[in-house]
Amino acid sequence: MLLIHSPPPPKFRSDPPGTGAQMKPSAPGRPWGLARVLLLLLAALHAAAAQKNGINIYSLSVDSKVSSRFAHTVVTSRVVNRASVMQEATFQVELPKRAFITNFSMVIGGVTYPGNIKEKAAAQEQYSAAVARGESAGLVKASGRKTEQFQVSVSVAPAAKVTFELVYEELLKRYLGAYELLLKVQPQQLVKHLQMDIHIFEPQGISFLETESTFMTNELADALTVSQNKTKAHIQFKPTLSQQMSPGQQDTVLDGNFIVRYDVHRTVSGGSIQIESGYFVHHFAPEGLPTIPKNVIFVIDKSGSMRGRKIEQTQEALIKILDDLSPHDQFNLVSFSGEAAQWKPLLVPASAENVNQARSYAASIQTQGGTNINDAMLLAVQLLDSANQKELLPEGSVSLIILLTDGDPTVGETNPARIQKNVKEAIDGQYSLFCLGFGFDVSLAFLEKLALDNGGLTRRIYEDSDSTLQLQDFYQEVANPLLTAVTFEYPSNAVEEVSRDNFRLLFKGSEIVVAGKLRDQSPDVLSAKVRGQLHMQNITFQTESSVAEQENEFQNPKYIFHSFMERLWAYLTIQQLLEQMISASDAEKQALETRALSLSLHYSFVTPLTSMVVTKPEGKEWSEVAEKPVETKNKHKNFYLGGPLSRFRTAGDRRSRITAGPSRKTPSDLGRAGPQGPLSPPHPYPLMAGKSLLPDMLLESAKTASPPGQLPASLRPGPLLVLVSQPALPTLGTTAAVPAAIQAPAVILMLPRQSVDRLCVDIRHSQGPMNLLSDPDQGVEVTAQYETEKARFSWIEVTFKNPQLQVRAIPEHVVVTRNRRNFAYKWKETLFSVIPGVKLTMDKAGLLLFSSPDRVTIGLLPWDGPGEGLRLLLRDTHRFSSRVGGTLGQFYQDVLWEPPAAADDSKRLLRVQGLEYSATRLLKLDYQEGSPGTEISCWSVEL
């Protein structure tokens, strides 16, 4: 959260051939730029030494209070300059995109420098002055899929102390059955006093609560405490200095996400009304309602820009989505490039036969041509209109159009405004449109208006290895409509200034929130009616809430902050006004903007209509401006174009954070497009901070040695900066590599209470998915697909019954599915997740373990030693029940080992469940502790 700028390292002259001092060609087989890399290493060490003696964070606290889903988070950092010269400290916090900053201050030498929130136009003077100084004037910028980054720098005199404090607020949104609070933990150095407290108060009662971290280790887990009763929870993380420290190093391991997920108890009712300080909030998400049948048209972009991985991931997701259709649903497919084409002339039922045909069609889609969004959308509407006219749409069903595109329109009607007008007129309020923008070549603003005009929403699909899962998760959001035409009614003499109170659809796993103000003379009991339409009938829910009782509920200051419900109402109202502005007419837009601006200023929210001016000690002319980022086309391209790389961030930063040139790019900008306009020439020899990068760079240079006199590819100048992460170089005394002839078996089984303590299993014959093991008493099942030609598992799947959890591992990543929601994790990225009933952990070696006190521990590992591929580990196998079975599970039944053969004691027989196997003692690699493995002698069988 706090980054440190120190004096820049000394500069070294290094002239390429032909531009100054002449250099002799390198010796054969040695990279020409090796000497330069060694100079960079010296520079890095110089910078590291300077930083360790400079700015020091002596206290860092994060306090988050969540009341009725409204989160109020305060981040406080206290620093001191221990250097003998002036130093620059940079306070940096990543916060959720949906959050509004509401306060920031710096206390320097006893003087407070606050952030003042103004209308954007009023802050333009300071903004222009910052630009004129060559600074990136915006203090807030997008930094990831879910976060924005707030950053401010200040000069600190020797021995001086500074306190930074940032406050932001957000209403947690229910997504696929859970609320999620995301906090970033990135202190960048060891902190003497570091503490994170999360207090949750939910009067409805907390039904489940789980935590997840991308930096937590088993050692750090001792610093995490979670306490919970019926309505309250307290999560505290308070690590000591030794717990924060990386093994064998002096830097911190704390760098990543800390996530809390929870849900509340609910019934088939009118929801929960909560009241505090004259304001109310109404949460509505009834349980137990049947799903309404749907008619869905999938509109798929197959233009040339979708070629390659994009269309492959789209096809994978579409095939999975088709499998998830209910037999009561109807569907059709429209694919388009320069022209649009339908799969079938009419919508068809989601029968097994039709779904299989659609899968084949989806798999055969070929990319070519331009992008004709207008014709594709009108064809989709025409298909629904035709079915409606022929009375082929079931009564009470819901009709949806789902558009996936990766670019702006280029063929046919290309004017975005006219396309929006054409589609809105064609749909005419009858159907809901949902838009998915794949990558950053499509204007999200265009898709947002297209969807909001027609009762839907828009999602960005990020180009990554998990794009398929992003598509599937979006479909799960809209897969189960529960109610249509939902309206909320309150007595007119009781409430005023109510937020939006009518909604087109309610989906399973989501929630509708309405807030408002109580009138001065309101009744003692607030009542409400919620009307909606089920599949074949209208329904009315009624609920009421005692004002006095509710007011008493929110009297515990430890779990709430003052007037939180009034701020919740303001936050929700502003968000809805901003959304309404997108699809409003010009006349309506001005009134909406005026009200949203007034609320933003009154409640001190940094929204797209306001700015926060931060005045520095240097004077008013050095003010900086914080504004809410607005996502625009091409904002996050997956490449980096930048100016000269300079200045190190902090010595212990494992992510090698780099500041780029005068634009002050932060590490989160790496991998995204730089500013428009002329680019500064890149520095020919970029300086890279961090202890691990330079050895990795040396290793990469050695592996890709260039011809004499030519700079290695890893150091050549150019617009594309690639940071290559390689395994650490071996140290002196490391055991020699195991001979390549010795392979790791497919599976190693630990066999307790048997005459043979372990068994190596190789799979030679496999057709289709295998049931490796299942134990109904343990509530676990493991299945897999084994490729005999490549001698490896293509996937392994672990399914738990309680809690309901599915884990699917493939060589690229692992996917955890819970409550219809997918979470993708790359191998060797640390993970620590505590779900009621099971703990998931992954270390830097990639070992993923599922454990609980009374269960067998199951592990998955991406083995990269000889015989590479996925591997399965089983620990605590004495906990298997007598009912365990499966290809591997059978060996945990009564196994009879015959004595070794007299003629050859390396062979023996074993019998289990009426089957006989020949076992041979062989040298194998034990993969269970990770690469490079340990040579063992193991009784081995082939299946």
C-alpha cells in the first residue's frame, strides 16, 4: 500500500556499437550485453541499500465496517524518514471499482492537508497546472479487473513523520449467492505494527462466511482470527514482523488480495427492511422460487479479429453454456461477421438432440470478415418476434438476447447512435439485451447504452486464460430468472426520496436493494409490498418493520459508523442516477446529472462528476487532483508502450514495480496501453528492481544468446517490455539432477497399516474419464482423464459433497466452482482459502491441498520434472472408510501381498477385491515434495 521513492541510482554510460566508444565483440557463446547486466545488478543493489535506509512504515492499519452490506473502509499509514536527506514517500492504495472515495488527508508536522471534493469544472485549474508540470494529474487510475489505484506522493524531511488516511465506501453487491469484500494488502516492506480489522453486522443473520488470500501461508494463518455469532463477525489479521518475513530474506510476503465472502439468511418473504437515523434500506432476494423458462438467442461475433484464442474460448464457453440450458428453455444461435446468419429458422427446445447439434455448430464456427452488429441484432429480434407472433414462446417465459463482440461495428450500419436507436425500436421493451465486450477493441460505452436501453447490462470479458470461465460465470448470472416486473410500494405518508423502485427482472443469486428517507411524522411501523410475476401467476409479498426496534439494532459503534444508512441511500441513489444518465435523453440527462452532482458534493463522494483536490505542503500551485476513472475504448491494451524506464520502487518488491518516465506509470500500468501521442524513445537498457529479476534476466540472456555484437533479445529496446520469470539459479552444493531415465509414476499411494507402505501406479490403458476414487462416507470423489500417448493426466477433478465444491485441474490452471461460481487460479500462485468444512492452500511450488480435521487430505500438483504433468497426492489415508472404491480407491481395501518370488525378489503379486496385479520393485521419482523429486525404490503396478 505504501511505495517508496529513493534517490535514483548512479547512471552508467553504455554506448551501442557505432554510436560512441567502440567495443570488441563478445567471446563466442557469451551474450554481448552481459557486462551491462552486471552494471544493472550493481545499480539495483545501490538502490536497495538507499531504500532500506529511507522511508519506513512503522504503522499500517485497515479498518472496514460492513453494516447491511454497506462497507466503510479506512486505510491509515504512518511513515518516518530515517534518511539524512529529503525523501519522497508515495502512498498507494488499491480499492474496488464500485467504491467511492469519500476522504483523504495527510498530517505532516502536525499540520493536516485534507482533500477537498469539488465539482469537476472547479478543479480544472489545479488539474491543468499538474499537467503543465508534466505530471500525471489524476491520482486515481484503473489497475485491474476489479480495482482502481489511488496514489499520492509527498516529500518528507529527515526524521519527519507523515500520516496518510484514505476513506472509501461501497455497497456490496450480491453475486451468485454471495457478497464479496476485497482488500488489497501491499505494504512493500516489513511493518512493525500492521493490523487489519473487518467488522460485519447483518441483522438478517450470517448464513456462511469464508476468507481467501493470495499471500497467506500456514505461518501467517496463525495471525488470522475469525469470530462469528448469529449476526456479527470479526476478522482480524495482525502478523508479527517475523510472520511477515519471506523465508531466508528480509522482505515481506504480504502482497496480494484478502477477500471475505458471506451471505445472509433469507426466506420466501418480502425481504428485510432495516432502519437507522431516519433512513431505511430494503433488501429483497426471496428463496425457494421456481425458475422461469427462458427463450435465449446467443449472438456471436465471428469477425476476423476473433481469430485464434478468442473464438476458441468463446466456443468452449458456449458449449458449456448450452449444456447448462434447462429442458424447459428454448434457444437459437446467430453468428455474424460482415453478414449475420441464424443456426435454425426458429427457436428450438433445449432437448439433448438439439443441444448436441448446437454444440457441433458452435465448434464449427470459422472467423473471417468485418463486424455487422446492426444486422445481427435485428436478426435476433426478428427470430423472437416471429416466434411470438406464432405463439411459440411459452406463456410467462422470459426472452433474452446475449451479444458477444470484440470490436466496434465496421460493416453495414456503423454509426453507434443509429444502431442503438434501431435496436431499441426493434426490441420495444419486450426482451432484455445483455452485452459482452471481449477485450479492449470494443467501446464499452456503446455496449452499455445498448444494454441499458433494453433492460440488460454489460460485462467486459478480459483476454486471459480464464476468458472461458468469465463467459460461463456471466451466463450463470442470468441463467435463472425468478421474477419479472418487480415493483416496490411504500405508504406515501411514511417515506420520501425513495431510490429506484421498479425492476424488469430478478435473477437467482442476486438481490434488489431499495433505500429511502422516513418522513418526519412517519408511522411506528414501516410496511412494504413487493409485486412481481412468476412463471404463470402474479405474486405479492408483504413485509413490515418496527421503526423503534430497528433503530435499536444499530447502536453498536464497534460494528457500524455514524449515519451509515443515510450514506448507503446516497451512494445507491448516485449509482442509479449515473446509470440512468447513460440511456436518458438529452433533456432528462441534465436533471439527472444535477441531482447526482448535488448528492456527490453533499456527501463528499468522488464520482465521475466530482474531483478531490489534494493540496501538498509545497503550496496550492502543487495541488493534485483525484477523479473517478471512466473506462474507455483501448484503455487497457495487453501491451505496454512507454517512455524511458527509470527509478526503482522498493527493494523488496517481488513484482518488480517500475515507474515509467514522466507519466509516472505504476506497475499496474504494465501490460496496458500508454498515453496517446508521441512516445519517448525507450531506454536501451531498462533498469528492473527486485532481487529476483536480475538473475532471471541473466539466465534468460544465457538461454537466448545472440550473435556477437548483437544485444540479447531480452535487453533490446522496443515498445514491448516483457518480464520473464524463471526458477532461481541453483546454489553451490545443490544435489546433482536425477538421471532423466527415472520417471515419476502417474500416482504414488501411501498405504497405512499394510506390509508395503507405498505403491507406485502407472496407467497404461485408459479410455475416457476414470473414477480414481470415491468415498461416500468422506463425501469426496476424484475423477480424471489420462492420456496414455503422452503418459499424463489431461485433467483431474475433485468433488466434495459438503460443502458443495468442485475443483478441476488442467495443466494451465485450476478452477474452483462453488455456488455456480468459478474461481480460476494459476499454478504456483499462493492461495489460502477457508471455507466452512474445508481449507484450500497452494504454495509457490504449485502444491494445492484440500484439508479438514476428519478428512483425507487431497493434493494436486503441476509436476514439471521427468514425466511431467498433473499429479495427485493423498495424505491421511487412514481416514478412508471401508466403502472407498475406484481405480485407486480399491488399494485402500483389504490388500493381500504375496511374498516376493524366489527366483526374482523384485517381483511379487498383490490381490485386491478379486483382482490380481503384478508388482515390480523399480526406481521412481517421488514427486510429492515438488521438483526435482527424490529417487525412491517403489513397488510399482500398471493398470
